[in-house]
Amino acid sequence: MRQATIQRTTKETDISLTLCLDEGEVSVSTGIGFFDHMLTALAFYAGFGLELSALGDLHVDGHHTVEDVGIVLGQALKEALGDKKGIRRYGTAFVPMDEALCRTVLDCSNRPFLAFDAPMPQPMIGGYDSCLTVEFMRAFAVNGGITLHQKCEYGDNAHHITEALFKSLGLALKEAVRVEGDGIVSTKGAL
């Protein structure tokens, strides 16, 4: 089983996460309802098992919780992938969500980078600051060693845009981490 368990405690958050790349139960609790919904969707569409418990300083706002979950999830993905032998490496997905259409293209390259183009028309989605989506994606990409490109092609509802971004991330990850052989997919022979 390709899996990892990470515990991270700071003065701002206390996070416990177990990630399995080869299916499993999904249980997410961050104290931010919409964010729980997004992480559950991401895991579902990626085909991942995810057990996540996060306690954060939500009396301040959701920023530390969302960013730190991105850090820990990225670290867990990197650890679960190990030497990356046999994985497809690349993944691409488009997801429509009502009037919104979003695209995710990624490379499990060990070269972290985020290109993010998804303006959020509304500042809040329930109790979730819509500007935190880019913070999560950046923390996840940097700590996961992923080259991640995301774009909202069009859309005028921040809920739909964010949901399409998380779902397309899940689908692209499912494709990228799929084992198709036993070698490293790189002309250099290493990632």
C-alpha cells in the first residue's frame, strides 16, 4: 500500500493526516465546513483514502488551517509516492460545475511550482474565504513536489469555481499516480 501518516503541530494548528493512494475511507474534519467538502471531493475523485483531523486557530480566521492542511497533504503525497517508480507522472482534467469550467494539469516532478488563474467573484463561500483556495494549492504543490497549473476557463460563482478546481485536482492526481510500469518516467532516469 502506498500510504503515509503525518502529524504536524504548531502554535496555530494541530493536524493528523493519513493518506492512502490506493483507496480507503474518507473522513475529514477541519472545522471549516466548505473546506471539508472540498477535501472530501478531492480524495473521492482521486480514489484516495484520507483520514484528516485538523484543529486550528479559527478564532483568527481559516488561513492557517487551510494552508497547513495543504502543507501536510503535500508532504503525505510525496512520502506515499516514494521513489515514484512506475507512476504515470502527468495528469490532466477538466471539470464543469454548472456555469464554471476549470482545468488542472500537473506533473509529479519533484519540481514544485504553482500557476493559478482562477479569480473568485465572491469573497466568501459560507465560512470559507475564497482567496484561501490559492493558498491551499500553493502549499500542496510546494510540499508535494508537484508542478501544478490550474485555470478557471470561465465562471461567475466562487463556490462552483472552487469545487471544480478541487475535483479536477483529484481527477488529475488519480491519473498521475496510477502505476503503469516499473521505471521512472523521465529521460534523465530520476525525478
